[in-house]
Amino acid sequence: MQSEKRPFGSIISKMIVTKEGKRLGFVKDVTFETKSGELINLVVKDSTMYTRNLNLERSASNELLIPYSSIIAIGDFVIVSEEDLI
């Protein structure tokens, strides 16, 4: 079975939540490796206090980054595994 491909813009502004339902913020942007096209991080906007306390990596402009490898599913929300964030 072939996986469904989604255009980049379809995940921008989606709410990011953990699989336990904790809100983390919204997708502002995506970072990727230009040579391979590999997705690296989601850039978070409107992060919650809970998110700011997770000790996540930050971009050069001090924006919170969520590793793309922590994503479990993308639908109405972007669902991430909190265990993969710590």
C-alpha cells in the first residue's frame, strides 16, 4: 500500500498535540535537509507553557523545534509522542 503524500502547506497552522492530548502549539514551519529533502523539525508557534517547559531544541531565532521523528500521525492535528521529545 502506498502512503498518502501531503503538500507542505497542508500541515502549516495545524495544532500539535501529544498522544495523551496535551496541546503543544501550532505548526509554523518545517525544517528540512536541502540535499536529501529529509524533514528534520517542526517549528512551533503559539507554544503553550507546557511546551516551553519540555526543554526542546531551539532554532537560531529562539523558536521551539519538535523533531519530525516524534510525529505519530498527521490528520486534523499533528500528533507527537511525548516520550520522543524528552
